[in-house]
Amino acid sequence: MRLHRQEHAAAVAGFERALEFIPQNVGTWVALGWTHFVRADFVQAEQTFRQALAVDRNFAESHGGLATVLVHLGRLEEGRAEVELARGLDPESFGWVYAHSELLARDGKKDLGVRLFQRALERSPGGTAPRLIDSLRAFLAQQPSLAQRPGLGIPPPVERPLRPKPAD
């Protein structure tokens, strides 16, 4: 919640406190890594995602988060290697898709990267949860530090007309 309210320092403190009690919780390490990423503290984000990998080297989102950070640091080949690891572990993981989309854009294939990213955003994490795009729009609207960064960005909402039912 603190991250969503842009209380980044409090979010970091909360995750770090949780890790004092349960240092083997890979999800908390990953959440802390993404918090550092949102703060544009890429060096700390890299260290945190590497710590997540030390806890569980088979958790795809740790590799995906690390890939994203490496791409933002300009370490593209390392980022590509992490993308492949994450994709192999979990083809549905968001982190590798984000990093791969950024890599495609840097390789001059921005349209392909945008399509890949948009497809990932259209998915729901499961159950009755909203689509990722809807959750991210709400979150990013409150994140000026992300809005100013170069990259793919989040596309504006697209109003989709209702399709008429086919005639019998």
C-alpha cells in the first residue's frame, strides 16, 4: 500500500523489516527490488534482485526484475540472458516481458515491443483481479518519476466499441 501511495521510503523500510523476520521470502525480496526500481535506484534494485535469486534461483520474477534493471542500466546482453532465464522458468511472468519489450525498442523494433507489452498488460493475474493495464494505469498516474523516463510507457486507454452479435 505504501508503494502505491508513493511512500517509497516507508515501503522500503517495511519490506526490509519483513525480511528481518523472514529473510527467505523471495516475494518480499522481489517487491523490494521493484520498489527500488520505481525509485530509479537501479544499483540497489540490481543488488536486491540478486539477493532474491540467492534465496530462490528458480523464481522467474527475480530474473525478470533483474533483466529490467540491467536493461535500464544499459547492460543489454546481461539483460537478454536474464530475459531468457525468466521466460524459460515462467512464460507468463511479467518482468521478462517488460525487459524484453524494452530490449526490442532499443533494437529498433519498438512496435513489436509495444505489442508484446500491451498483450501482457491485457492479462489478468487471475481470478477476478483487474487486468494489469488497469492496475498499472491507476498506479502510474501517481508516479511522476516513471512518467518522465524514456521507454515504452503505458499506452492511454483505448475505448473498444462493442461488437454486434452475428446474425443467426
